[in-house]
Amino acid sequence: MMKKKIITHCPHCLNTIKNEYPALGFNAEVLSYTELLQNLIKEESIIPILDNEKSTAYHDPCYLGRHNNIMINQET
């Protein structure tokens, strides 16, 4: 049997597929694209290029952090 993995860029979709779809019989591993990036960086499959001359802002969506306990570290 093929294992299903869904990668989403939308925190609301992640929350729905991960937490509500299993009640309908749909089971799959669901990841946020930020989790995928963190994993790839940790495995050194990708190496980010840092530009210290520019600042970057990141909005941590409620449906990632608060509702699904997915915290994004600064390295990502």
C-alpha cells in the first residue's frame, strides 16, 4: 500500500486535512512546507544562502503555531 504524504503551503488546509479528515476515514501524513524546509536544511539536502544585509519578516500563522504546535526556527 502506498503511503500518502501531503505538503501544503496553507496553514488552514493543513489543519483541516490533518485534524478533521481522519474522522472521514482519510489518513495521510500532512506537512507544512515550512516543516519540509526545516527537515531538508537539517539533513543538509539544501543549504540556505544567508544575506545579512537584508532583513526578513515572517508571520507565524495561528494555525501552524497555536493550533498545530509547529514552530519555525530562525534558521529556516
